[in-house]
Amino acid sequence: MEKQELRKLVRAAKRAVSLDDKIRRSQPIMQQVGQLESFRNAKTVLLYWSMDDEVYTHDFVNLWYKEKCLLLPCVDGDDLLLRRYTGPDSLQPGPQFGIPEPTGPVFDELDKIEMIIVPGVAFDRHNNRMGRGRGFYDRLLKTTPNAKKIGVAFDFQLFDTIPTEPFDVPMDLVVVES
């Protein structure tokens, strides 16, 4: 299946699930992430503030930000800058997509990031990830070779195989509902 066809298929599957259902279905995914020994031991973790069609992370971010250095991405042109999340009051709508982003200084000690929780459009059983097509995460993930990369997805986003490109960065693990 071609990437555009796969994106269209997953987009339709996401639309068929209500936001409340996505939030409910996200709980076991994020609980599994929280139980990973590598997450428990990590001091600095890059997460994301979920959009309505992604695995819901808001509660998870708010649960852990006082115990860990939690970073969230901020869109800057074609790249992602990272800033520390210091609570709900630190968020403001991002200028490019309106996704809430933390304010404050840019975090540039990328070698200190121990884990990255990564959204995606689709994943496969070989830990490959397909994003939205802009390459934001692939570029960022190449700058954090020491970080454990964990993809999170709903069951309907996991396939036996997905198309990959040489520049795609695979995950170390993909966590789904089941």
C-alpha cells in the first residue's frame, strides 16, 4: 500500500472513533508506557501534547511533569524545538498549527534525552513508523541517537508492514492498546 493510501485509510479509521473513545482507548497505552522500566528510570523524556486524532497524552504529561524533565515539541518552520513543560499554564497555541506548546527557553541538550514518546499515522510489527509526511520527527530523531524511541498508537494504526524510506527512523518499541 502506498503512503498516501495508508494515510487516507488511517484518517478514516480515526474519524470513525469519537474523541471520548480515543481518550478512553489511550489510557491502557499510556499506562503501559508508564510501566516500562526504561521510562521509570528516565530523567528526561520527550513527549507530545496530543491533537484530537492522536493517542491522548495530556493526563500522562500532567501526571509526570513534576517528577521528570518532560519536554514537548514546538514547531519552528520545518523543525521542532524542544521546551520543558512546567504545567498547564506554560502552554500557548503554537503559531503554525495551533497545537499548545510550552513557553520558556529552548532545551538544546539533546544528548540528555533518554526516551522519546512518538506519535505517528501508522506503525508496523517491525517498529517502523510513518508520520504525517513533513519529516518533523524523522529529523529530530536523528539528532537523539541515545534516546529510546517509543511509538504509541491505537490498534487500527498497527500493520504487518508499512512503506518505509531510507530516512525513516525506526522505533525501539511500539505500544498499542492490545
